[in-house]
Amino acid sequence: MCVVIALYFQWTARVASGERFRWGKSDLFGYYNLLARGFVNGHLYLPVAPNPQLLALANPWDPAVDPALKMHDVALYNGRYYLYYGVAPAVLLFAPYRLLTGEDLPQNFAAFLFAFAGFLLYAAALFRLLGHCGVRPGPLPTAMLLLGLGVCQGMPFLLNRVDVYEVAICCGYFCTAAGLYCLLRGLMEPAGPWWLATAGLAFGLAVGSRPHLLFVGLAAAVAVRFTSQWRRYVLPYMAGYMAVGLGIATYNYARFANPLEFGLRYHLGGPGQNRVEFATANWLPGVFYFLLAPPEIGPVFPWIRLWFRFPFDNFNRYPLPPEYFLEPIAGALWTAPLIAFALLTPAELGGRPRGVALTAVGGGGCVLLFLISNHFATHRYVADFLPLLLWPALAVLAVLAARRRSAALLLTALVAYSVFVNLALGIGGPYFDLLKNRPRNYVRLASRFSASDETRPLLNPEINVRFQAVFTPARPGHAEPLLTIGHSHHNYYLFADRYDEQLHVYSQYGEQRLEHHTGEAPGNRPQTFHFLYTPQDRLIKVSLNGSPLFFHHAPLLVAAPAGITAGENHSDPGVTHHRFPGQVTLLERRVSPAP
């Protein structure tokens, strides 16, 4: 099973992402590649010179500054670019690799290594913990536990699109896994002090990857204090933990003259992205997005995708706090509902194994509280706390399954569901790069798993759709979906707006958007639209009430018949609202493969 997980991780990072491992290069522009080059050359800043026009500005950190002048998502301080993401990945992998080979390590390969090594450590810690609890899972429960640890912790989604963000999160995942494994051995074995010192180092490096993972190391310190002798166990742990903390503080001081400054205050990004903001106003959206927001479920492969969800309806959206950063996200209770069993850790586990499991529960819970209290919500952050809650939850389920057959069935069902959801998110990722970069590979893969012609995606199919739309009273500024074909990439939108109470119709393919102003209000009269795509000439034709409106050249269109929806947009809420507020009647829909 471990080999299967390894093969799946590398497939996701290399194929589903559309980005091969680029070996033998010494000029990769990954941010951790740049940081490693800086370290090798004896300095802490990135070897990229800021634009002189940017340095001449009184406030170069203003989000309104022209993006062409600045390097995105880095810190600018004293005329130098610095990386405000954790330094640990550069110290552990990128700089050593650069020193040894003179080349850059591909960031997606580094993320793969961190993810797979973290999985192995979590698995080793889980089975060692179960052994101390007197539980020896059989073949099927073992397979379920490994699948849960390998697929349901958020790594497949991260590996689908690897950039600086994902590398830092994967490294934090690896370091917390190493910390928990060493903590367990340190509390259960004679050579405990050495293992605890290593655990302290690992949890410190987790902070060097993701600063808010500080809470996991502190939770471990509490566990060591209340389950061990002070001098023999606590001091070695704190020595390792504080040694890394001192290194991080020194690194920050050398860059920003402040041991507690990671560079966020000097961040070049969007509004509100250069600060950490704790506010009670963030709690409701934070709980919704990180725990409760459902994914988009549809009939077309891979069936489950991320979606911009709002707590209330499409037209009266929940007023998010000012400058709240939001990207598509699905709540953890939808992607891995079995984490709820982590709450049973005190009742089902005993002794020192319980202390280690409670470290994961407490640390993961504090990280979750940190995230929901702040004003950032994006699905990649789920991987900061989900593995920490998943690990003790699986331990609890394994203990219950050893006692009762019904619990074993429940373990199998929950893991199977969670694996299905996370595999789907691993194929789609945040931006569906497989469909974007390799549409033919996507169509080929989707065809293998599509049960019928209705749900099977086609490449440049012949499409003929006619429908009638009856508009409701005008809602100015609300883009109303008329026809949506496909999703994410190589797709099409037909929609309307009535910002001056007159009907404006838009046709959008890719970055090309055309507008037609009808010059009149539609009233309550049915408006008949006709869409035709002919693959022979790769041309989209749209007419309204028999009169031509638009002609688009569309070289690539990917859609399944079930993915062609009149009056709904299940593709991109950034283009239109979810549903047409009036009435849409489908008159004709014919879809056939290209001749």
C-alpha cells in the first residue's frame, strides 16, 4: 500500500498538475530555488533585483501598486526581496541539493518527498501507538488506515499545483509527523531523552515551515511535562525546540532587525495580506469555510470540485469582513468526516499513547482556531490542521474496530468516502491544471471512469442548444447565467445583465468576452437563444430570437452533455451567479462527438 501511495503522489505532482519534474536545471524560478541560491552565495535575500521604480515609491507595499513593478508574494525590505515563507524547506532540502549538485531541485518533487516521507512517519507512529494499546489490525483495517493516512490528509490536493505555498505546507506536514513519531518513541522507550530532543527539533522545524504550527510544539511540551520526569525528559525536549526557535529568531533579526518578524509586514500582495488579524468577525466565515462548506458535486468526472461558497443565497451574499481573503474551499468535515472521532481520544486511548494523541488533537485544534480567527480562507490551509486531527481519529477508530465489527465497517465506510472525495480534489486541484494543460489526457482519463455517454467529456463535440428565457424584474449588476458549457478551462459562458434595465448579453470563451446591447428591456416575453458549435471550423454561433448575436473562434472546447446547463453556472461563480433568477426552458440539446 505504501508503494501505491508513493506512485499516486508522484503521479499527482508530475502528471495531474501538468508540470513534469524539471531535472538538470540551474535557473528554475521557484521561490525556494531562489532562496537556496541566496544561501549558497552567502546572503539571506533573493537574488532578484527589485525594480528601481518600485523602490522610488513612498509606499511600495501599497496593494494598488502596478503588479508589473513588483515580485508577487515576497517581502521587500531595505531594497531587497526576502521570502516570508518558512525557511525550513530551504535548510532541509533546497540549499543542500544546490550545494551538492549545482542545480535547482524542482519544487514539485520536493513537495512529493515531504508529503511521502510525512505519510510514512504518520503511518509508523500510528501502528506503533496501536501496538502500545494492544491493537493489531488485520489486513483490511491496515489497508484502510494506510489509505486514510495517505489520501485523506490534504496532500493530493496540494501536490496537484505546487508552488512556494504548497512546499511550505508539505514541509510543515513532514516536520509535525516526525515530531509526533519521535515524541511517541521518546515517551515509551528507554532512550527517551534522545528521542524527545529530536522531537523538539522536528516541532521547531515545523514552526520554521509554518509559524502557526508553533501550537503543536507547545502541545507536545505540555504532554511531556505531565507524563514524564522534568529533568530527564522535559529539558531535552525544550532544548531541541528552543534551539530551532533561536535559529529562527536569529534569521528574522538578520533580515528585518526583529526576531519576531517573518516579513509579513513587508509583504507585496493584495489588500489585507500583509497582516495577521484576529477578530471575532472572522469566526462565522472561518468555521463555515474550514469545517462546513460543501464542495460542488456534479455528474461529470471527477464529480467533486471546489467552489466559491457563501453561507447564504447567491444574490444576498453574506457580508464577509473587510479584506477577507477567500479562495475556493471545502470544509474538512466534508473531505474527511472521520476527524470527528478525534474527540473520543481521551475516552478510547490510555496512558502515554493518549498523551501523544492529545498532542495532535490539541495542536491541530489550536491551529484550526488560529485559522478561523484570521481573515484568510483557502483550501490549502486545511492541510495545516487536518493531518493532526486525522491521525488520532484513525487511532480511535482502529481501537473501536478491534472491539466491534460495526466499528470496523464504519472505519471502512468513512475511509472509502474520504478517499473518494480527496482523489477527486487531487485530480482537480485548485485550478484544474490537468484539464488546462493536458485536455486530451483529461478526456482520456475521464472516459475510463464515466458510466454513460451523458457524463463522458468530449473534445470539440458538435453542440446544438436552443432554449427560452423569461426574465424577472431587473437586478442591475447581477450577471445572470443563460448557458454554461464545461467547467474550469476550455469552456464557455452565455450570460446577461441589466445594469440600465435594458438587456445586455455576453458571450465568453476563455479570455475573450463579447457584449451585445439589445437596446430594450426584455419584459416578461420569452427570449429564444440558439447556440451552435461546429468543430469543423471551430466556430461558436449565438443568436437571439433568430437574429445573430455573436461569432467566436473556439479552437478547443471540452464538455460532457451533462456539463451543458441552461440557466445554471456550476463552473465559475466569478463570471455569473449560480442560477438564473427567472425561468429557463430547454427546447433542444444535441451533443455528438466530432466527426
